[in-house]
Amino acid sequence: MRWNKENFRRRLRVTGFLILLLGGTVFLVVTDNDDGPSLWRRWTKANPVSAKTGQDSLLKQIGSIDLPGPKGKRFDYLTIDSSRGLLFSTHLGAGLLYVIDLKTNQVIKTFDDLPGIEGIELAPDVNKAYTSNWQENKIGVIDVEQMKLIKKIPTESKPDGIAYAAPFHKIYVSDERGKAEAVVDVKKDEIITTLHFGSETGNPRYDPVSKRVFVNLQDKNVIAEIDPATDKEIAEYPVGKCRGNHGMALDAEHRLVFLSCEENDLMTVLRLDTHEPIAYFPQAKGGDVIAFDPGLKRIYVACYDGAISVFQEDDPTHFRKLGDVPVQKKVHSLAIDLSNHRVYVPEQEENGAPAAKIVIFEAVPSS
């Protein structure tokens, strides 16, 4: 079929898309058809000028940080210690953790002996950081004041995402292949219980409003709710058309969950108060980590195919896709400095050549 205007409109009506024209830019919202992402990719490929309108202005590269580890190895999660002005970046393929001073953009510490490190989470009240090392199936404990690895805690299979429930002094680690969630007491640095599910576990998040932990059960396409007071599962909530819900971010103030759906390349918005999905948008292929900037009300998804998908929360019931910002391929993760809205993105290759660096983007406000 030729992709002229009339054929495109006809196809949209058939497949169940809602098309919006705002300020000369086309936005699409998936309504009731799972073929949306492939349709979107075919249309953007055939209409490159319209598909890229305004996208290059969403994020402006302002610098980069060279890392000392081996080039061409996969990176994973990052997190920012705002009180110390530090960025923690995991280098999964190298088994390294970098600590970067955000004032100077210099690496001030490199931790080794963290095989397959994926996740990194801070427990500020006890001055510790916790890592998930899947190649040894252990949780690393780092004293952030001394910048020293002080302990390793054996866990089940492939520890991945981590969340901290600060009021309960508990770290929650998703043992992805173990289909489990390990709960660590940060005062004792011991696993006090492990919850098991009938699904691989994706990213967990702690919601400070409901004081609950939410965990992606990516095989079942549901979110599990855990009460940290008892470490019991409260309920499971379906995520609608989202398939393979791995990445998760929260807008706790407005009772929203943002999900990156790996299997069908959708970004899904779900309400925490009603536990119902309310919006779906196509994201670039290979979406992994998703993050939310509450200041700009922007949602970012790091996509393996070579893009950062960017979405806008106009208000708690209205959302739109701003675009897919081109980046290097094999990007899995990103972190946002909420004080200045800068976005940090680790890269393992540059124009096809092996690399080991973090690229710094400045967020450009959209209209």
C-alpha cells in the first residue's frame, strides 16, 4: 500500500489509532490494536521528515565522560546521589561500578569484583549503596562514606532491579530468573525474607504515598503490590495491552505508573488509585529503563535500537509523545539529575566502534 495521506488515515481508522495534530506535529495514541508499534515504525520510515519534527531539540548533548573500563561492554542502571553530587553507573559487562563527581564530571572511584553488576540503589539514611551482581548471584553492600565494598549477600537467580523502602529500612531486589523478590534489612545487611511469584520479576519501585512496593511481573503482564510492613503480597494488577512490563517509573504525587513494555514496544500509563491502564504510546524498539522528571513532567525511555523515547505529562490525565531522540545503539539505561534536568546516558559503542562513556544531555523545554 502506498503511504499517502488518505491511505494513512484509512489505515489509522482500521487499526484503532487516535491521531492528534498539535502545532504542526503529529502525535499518536494507541487505542485498541497491538499492531501499533510496527505500524508506527513503517510510517516513520516512509515519512522521515514528519517523523523527526522537533525531536533533535528535545535533548541537546552538552558533554561526555570517558570511563576507564573496557570498551564495548554493556552498561546497565545508573543512580544519582543528589546530597553528594555523585553519579553511580554500573558497567555490567565489565563487572565495574563507577562513581562520578557531577561538578567535575570526573570518575573519582571505580569498584571492581562486582561480576555482572546490573542494579544500583542508595539507602541514604544508612550511607550505603546496594548492587545486584547477577553473574555471582549476590547483592553487594557499599559504604558510601568510606567508598568501600563491605559485604556481599547471597541471593537467588539473576538479581536485577532494586528499590529502597526508606521508612522500613528495607531494600527490595528483583531476582529476575528466580521469579522472586529478596528483602534486605539495611541495618543488618541480611535477607530477612524472599517473596516468590509465578513470573520473572522486573523493576520494583517504592511508592512513598501508599507506602507500598510495586514490582513488575513481566511474564504475567501484571504489577504486584507488596506491603513492606508485613512483606506480604497484597494484590496483582493487569497492565492492559502492555507486554513484558520490565521498566517502571512513578509519578507518586499524581498516582501514576509509567511502564516500558519490552515485548510490544509500548509505553503504558497506569493509575495507582484505580489500578487501571489509561494510555498507551509507541516507543522506540528495545525499550528498557524508564525514568520520570517531575520538574519538566517528562518521561524518558532508553531504547536499545538507538533512541530515547520522550513523552510529556500535560496533566494527570493527558499525555503525549514528543519524539524519539536518536542516540547510539545498545543504550539500555539513563538517569536524570532533577536539580538541572540533565540526562546521563551510558554508551558502549559510538558509530559502531566500541566505546565506554557517558553522554550528558540538556533537556530543552517543549512547547
